[in-house]
Amino acid sequence: DNETENPAKCVVRACTLHENEDDCLSDPTSCLWDTSVNPNGNCRENKCNVDTVAKCNALRPCVWDIKVTPEVCREDQCTPFNNLTTYNMMQQCNSKDTCHLKDMPDNSTECEERWCSGYADEVDCWADRLCEWDTTIAPAACVDSYCGQYGASDDCFAGDRECEWDPTHINQYHRANAVPYQGLCLDKRCSFDTVACRCMDHNDCFWNMGQCRNWPLYNMTNVDLHIVVDGSVALNSYFSGHPIGFIGLMEKLRTFVENIPLTNQVMGVSSTSASVGFRVMIYQYGSRNGVLTSPLLTALSGDRQELIDGINWHTSNFQKYSGTPAICQSIKDITAAIDTDMQTNHNDRNKIIVVLAAQGTSDAKYCSTPLQTLDDMNVQVFGVGLMNTEESSLDVGTNTTIINLGSEPIELHAWAKTLDTFVSDILHYTDDWAIDSTFIPNQIVTMVNMDPFGSCQTYPDNQLMCLRNPFCEWKSGQVCRHAEGCASIDCKMVVDARPYASFTCENCQLLNGRVDCQYNFNFPSATYKTDCLNSRCTTLCSQADCISDGACLWNATKSMCQRQVCLFTDQGDCISDFTCAWEIDQNPNKCRLNKCTGFDNYNDCVEAINVTQTICFWDAGATDLPKCTENPCAVENFDDCENRPNELCKWDFDMNPPQCRKKYCQYDAEVDCSDDQDHNCCLLYTSPSPRDS
């Protein structure tokens, strides 16, 4: 014994004398019952019976456990596998969810505990930024974050472009191992980028209004968002994969706050519509005495740290109101707070209240007076009923409550969502509702409602609309956010198959949220996909680099580079790009966006009408694929029609009423001409004809 004896000496291994687990664990000399090698178990000495982090880390099978109070040295539950042969060690290690194989600096491989599996509590899990609570697996558990695998700043930058180094956070794994622990590798957060070209280098981000934003919030202008959370016992149990529903909800709000564009103004600072970004306030409701606020967040704030502090306080001060909760007095309190805020020059900001309810309230139907006051102040109220799963439905009481609270039209202001969907399905659209109370989320983007300068991911799988946007480009990109993710398993990573041959993405499927891999599986799993992504031009940082690239143009207003769209000076070059059209009704003629090529189907194309004239027509004889193009004959009288340039138009007296239309049989290829039987087309040869050549 060289740890407890000085000088070291040989002692009796007393623990081996115990034949059952109870006697073993009750031995005062600190014995362990070990089943890792022998399934029946055997009693042995605790190899880590030391009291300092230095001594602990000097012992190979030991780990300094900072997850308990007081901190203690204990055996790594996975290191006993290292006593086996390499083959058996790898096999046994990979069979345990709490263990993983770690490649050592000397090129050897050892089995050790997964760091985050030691957190059984969701609060502790989220508090360690190396970890995240995974509700997609059954049962939900604390798992290692993807970017956390990169322990140093250089490895983080080189390891995955969708990871970023944050020097302000502590690496708890490094702290437990007594190595430098300041700094963590985290998932990329758009809101932390302050330069347009760096922002646009990530397809989940989009630069707008001088801020880097997550793409669903690219057009967010100014919103004061009041989030009112159910503080009752209804969220004090398992909910949507979270052991305590309220804790899971708070963590969703924390992630939301970390990624939204904010005004960057602390509480109490005057904020107008010119202050771009969110201001947020968070409350708990349930008491008849009114709303509960955090002493750290007493008013609307556009400061990220103030909001995080407020969320942390609510997390630690979950009220767990019993009985049937009340909300009317809380709505009155919030109404008064908004009214006071509006008196201090904030009245021109968009205002939204979102109530997150896990059960019905006793008094929602009596809230008409404060709700009418809110309506008079142009404040919209959303009632969101929280469901346990996507397959479940709201009980009558919760459904009645959110209907009583929601603004008109009620079908757009009362929703049923899970903890994992209310942020993406509701909060991300608050600005759209603030601008238009009849806004419908997840609308299909078409030529009619598209934003020609919007986020590229608003045009998924639509090349026609994508190419009209100078900030976007139709190109190949990763299907999954991270390079090691597999599309076939919801962008999770394949399991470590050692000592056997490595699995591929095609070998894996999801089973109850967990990755299941078999060599005989063969599921399609594309790594790359062609889609609408941020243009390469937008990633050029300097004006000189932008101008030197012939495909790019410097946007002085946004101080960023963009792709050239329809700036051709030659008519042939212009019309060869199906996004563009040559304007013949102006002097001088110029290239501009084609008004019609964003329509990708016949019906939308032919229904585009300006007064009585059809703006577009469906060109079934297009050289590549049938497509919608501008109608060159959109004029309303005989003379203008017959005098259109290039003699493309004809005044058709057989139509009722007579109209100007494009002449039939305008084909360049013989096969297209011959195939058009509807218009009796025939090929006319000019001299010298093909038969003479």
C-alpha cells in the first residue's frame, strides 16, 4: 500500500474475503463490489481511496468526481474493461451506454466513462456546456455535445466549421482532470458574429439589418416579447421527455434567448422602433395574487446576460402552484407594465404576449377587460397549450383557456405545441404576427409572397426562386449541420463499431431515438444535396475581393458582397439566363429580372394576370425543361400587338374577346416543330437548305 501507508508496505487484501455484496459494501476499509469482469461479482479494494485531486489524477483508474458534493475521488466505472485484451475491451466498452473508447496520445485506446452520462438531472446536465439533454432517445438522458469533443481552440476551429470556441465558459471535464479548463467548443451561434461575410459563411445564418441572425428570424424588426410561463404543479413532472417539464421549458427559452437578435439594451433604457431586435420579459403565473417576476429581470430587456440571469432565477424558483391556477390578475399586471412602458417612448414597438399553459385556469373567461385593453394598445396575445407528445391532445380545460386568452383571429392565436416545438413553431414567427395578425406560419413560399432578398432557406428545393435572390446560390451543401452527421439517422453520428469494421451511415437507423447499426442494413443517406444556400459572393469580406470576382457585386448599402443578378449588358447573355429578361420597352434597353420564371408550375404561371392581360405563358417548348416565361405579347390593341419587336406576336381575332398572343410554331429545332401537331406546324427551310448541303 503506497497511498495510505508511509512508508509503503504490504498489507492483507481484506476485501477479497467478502463473498457477498452487502458484506463487501459495509466494510469500513472502503471495498467495492465489481461485476465488470465477473458477472457474479467479486469484492475488491477501492483503488481510488485518496482525498486530493492531484493524487486522484495520478492514479490511472480514478476520476475526480466534481458532479457530487463534496467532490470525491472514485473509480472510473469503465476502466476495469482496460484489464481485458484489446479486442474484448473494445467490445465490452462499446456495449455500455455510459462508456466510450478514447484514443490516447501514445496511439493506444482505452475505455472511459462518457463525461455527461454522470448527470442524471436535467438542470445539472444543461449547466455543463459540454452536455445536452437528449429527448429524442428513450428514456431521455444527458449526452455529450457534438462540438464538446474538441477540447482545445485549435481543434475546435479545425474540427468542424459549425463549431466555435467560447473562451468565457469552463470545461468541467478538464477541471476534473486538473488541466487548463478555460474555454469550450460550442455549436455555432449566429448572434455572436458581427461581420457579414463571417456570418454568411454558415448556411443557418443570414445577415440583415446589421445583425447576424438565425435564418428563420432574418426579417425580425423590433418586438417586445412577454413570455408568461405556467408555474403550476402541472409542469412538476415528466413532460415531453423532460423529468421536470418546467426545467425543460426554461432550457428551451435559454436556447432561444442565446440565438435571437436583441437590441443589446439593458432594462430601463429607452427603446423605439429604430432599436432593431427583441426585448424580452419572462413571468410565472398561477397565483391569484398576480404575476411573479425575477428580481434580476424586472422589466423588458434586450441584454442577453440579463435575460439569462432571469431564466436562471426562474429555474431555481419554480413555484409549483397547487390547485387550479389563476391567470387574470397576472394579465392585468402585465397590461399595466406594458402601459407604463408605452408612456416612456416605447409605444411604437411591436408587442406580443405568449402564454405557455400546461393546464386550464379557473378564471381565463373573466379576463375580457384587460384583454380588451391590450387589444386597444395593439398588443397581440397568443395562447399556447403544451402537449406531452406530438400524438397527444390538449385537455378541455387547457384548450378553453388558450382560446379565451388568444387575440383574433383565434385560429391563429391559439396553438397546441410540445416543449420541443413551441420555440420553432411560435416564437420564431412573433415578428411576422406583429406586422400582420393574419400571418400564417409555415406558408409555402411562392413567386407571389416571396421576399426577393430573404433568407436562402426560405426557398427550399426551389431553384427558380433561389436564383432571383442576389444573396443566394443554387449549389451543393451538407445535408446535416455537422460533417459527421448522417441524414438517415436524423443527423446523429454512427456508433463506434470497434473492434469490428466501421459502420457507414447506410448501415444505421433510429430505433426509439437511439442509433441502431447493422452491417446488413442499407438505408439511403445522402451526405450532400443541391439546394438554395448562401452565395459564395457573400463570404468575400473585402470590396476589392468582391469586385475582382466577375460574378459578384459590392452592395454599398449593406457593406457586403452579393451575387450579380441580371446585370448583363448584352441581350444574348441576358436572355440566356432564364432568371432574366431583356427590357425592350425602355430606352436604352436593359437586362432585368424575368417576372415569370419563379413560377414552377403551369397553373400559377398562366394565372398571373395584369388587368386583363396574361403576364406569363407556359413555354412547353423550352430548350431545357418546360418553364414559365414572360409573355412578350401582353398588349391590348391590334397596332401595338402587330408592331411588337421581333415579330413574335399576332392579334388573334378567333379568341373571345380578340387578344394579342405569341405566334405559334416559334421553334428552332426540327423535332420540336414536327411534334407540335396542335398548331399544324411545318418546318420551312431557307437557302441553302439541309437537303442541298
